[in-house]
Amino acid sequence: MKDFKIVFPSGYSIKDTNNDNIDINVIFNNKQVFFATFFTVKNIITLMKKEKTDYFWADSMVIIESIEKKHLRNSIDSILEEGSFESIFSKIGNIEDIYGSNINYKKIIDFSNGFEIK
């Protein structure tokens, strides 16, 4: 499952790559779509202070140093290589379920390269 594309469901509008979070869909050429949210350590601290809480958790959470696109792709590559992808990411369906029947893997452009679904 090494051939994958990254899609940012809410877009990629990161103001501070060291203090933010982002939802990510990872799409494989077998049509499966998985989801996770990537948080920076600084963002977790910011959110805890804002909510005035002593803990933080999120389903399908990945902690990353920086939310630069290259770091996101490298992290996903590493997670896949380690074999822990399906333990971390949540399967949310297939391409047709998420993006509609007129979209296929070839039409999805990898957002980590700065493009959108056509």
C-alpha cells in the first residue's frame, strides 16, 4: 500500500506550521480512504491552555513536529513502513463513498504537491 495520495478535506491553510493541526485523508490506489488528524506539540499545548484542561486526546491522532507538507508525507511514509498505518488511521470508506462515483484514483491529485481534486 505504498502508492497513496494525500487530501486535506478542509484545505491546507496553515498559518504556523509549528502550532496547528490538520485533517488528512490518505487515499490508496485500491480505492480505500483513511483519515487522521495531525497535531503539532505546540498546538496540543495551545489547545489544552485554551480549554483549561490537564489532558488532550483525539481519535486517529498523529503528533508531528511541523505541519509542512514534506513532513506530513515523510511521516505517512514512515508509518506505512513501520506497519502501523491501520492502527493509527481510521478507514472511512472508499473513493466513491467519500468523493462520489464520478471520481477515481487517477482524478485525485496529491495535495501534498499543492494541487486539488479535479
